[in-house]
Amino acid sequence: MIHLLRTDAHHPGFAAMVKLLDADLAVRDGKEHSFYAQFNKTVGLKHCIVALWQNEPVGCGALKHYSPRQMEIKRMFVLPAYRGRGIASQILAELEKWAAELSYGGCILETGLKQPEAIALYQKNGYHRIPNYGQYAGVLNSVCFEKSLV
């Protein structure tokens, strides 16, 4: 059974998952990785989830303030051996619940075209595609999504 732990970026399980996520993204993104990495720092993240299986971290996700109305979903990852079990959807649902508890009306996020499983996850969970926002505007390999929580 999965246990979802609310924490911050200082949690060692969160840090371990992010390190694995960054290694995976470095391979997927290739020479574009440094562009994306600059926007994925964990310093200051106060709203992080660690998914634990038998007290071992197997996944993560985080929220980052984007605007007075929206939180941005960041750092979503599940270990490959644990994929296909609905863990990412559980993490995402917990992040959305947390954002709503903090009085945010919605969530936005960016993922890449080289992450088709992430795109499928967000669409399955009610996110709809929006024009690329902020630093991702005009970036051809970025795909942005939004979901209302109200």
C-alpha cells in the first residue's frame, strides 16, 4: 500500500527521487536538458509529496506558487518498477487536494513531448492543454496543461 507523505524539498526521500528524475530527464531531453533544468530547482519548494511503499520512496511530486489563483505542478516522478499502479495519479490527486486546501483555484504544469506517458497521465486526470506559459512560451518541445480545482 502506498503512503503519501506531505513534506518539503529537504526530505531525503524527495531529494532521492528528484535525483533519479533529473537523470531520466537528462537522457530524454539530451542537449535541451540544461534549458529545462534551470526551471526545476527544488530550493524553496514547501509543498512536496513523497510516495512511500513499505517506507521506501518510490515517487514524488511538488507544488510551486505560480499566481494568486494557480499552483504549478513540479517534479512528478515514479520509479519505473512501480509505474502502472496508479501511484502518479495518487500523487497528483494529493497535490491538487493540497492546492485546494491552500485556497488555489487551479493547477498548471509543463511537460515535454518526449514524455508521452506524462502527457497521458495529465489528460487522464482531467488536465487540458493550454498555450505554453511563461518561460515555456515558444518552446517547441514543451506542452502545458491546466486544471480547475473549483
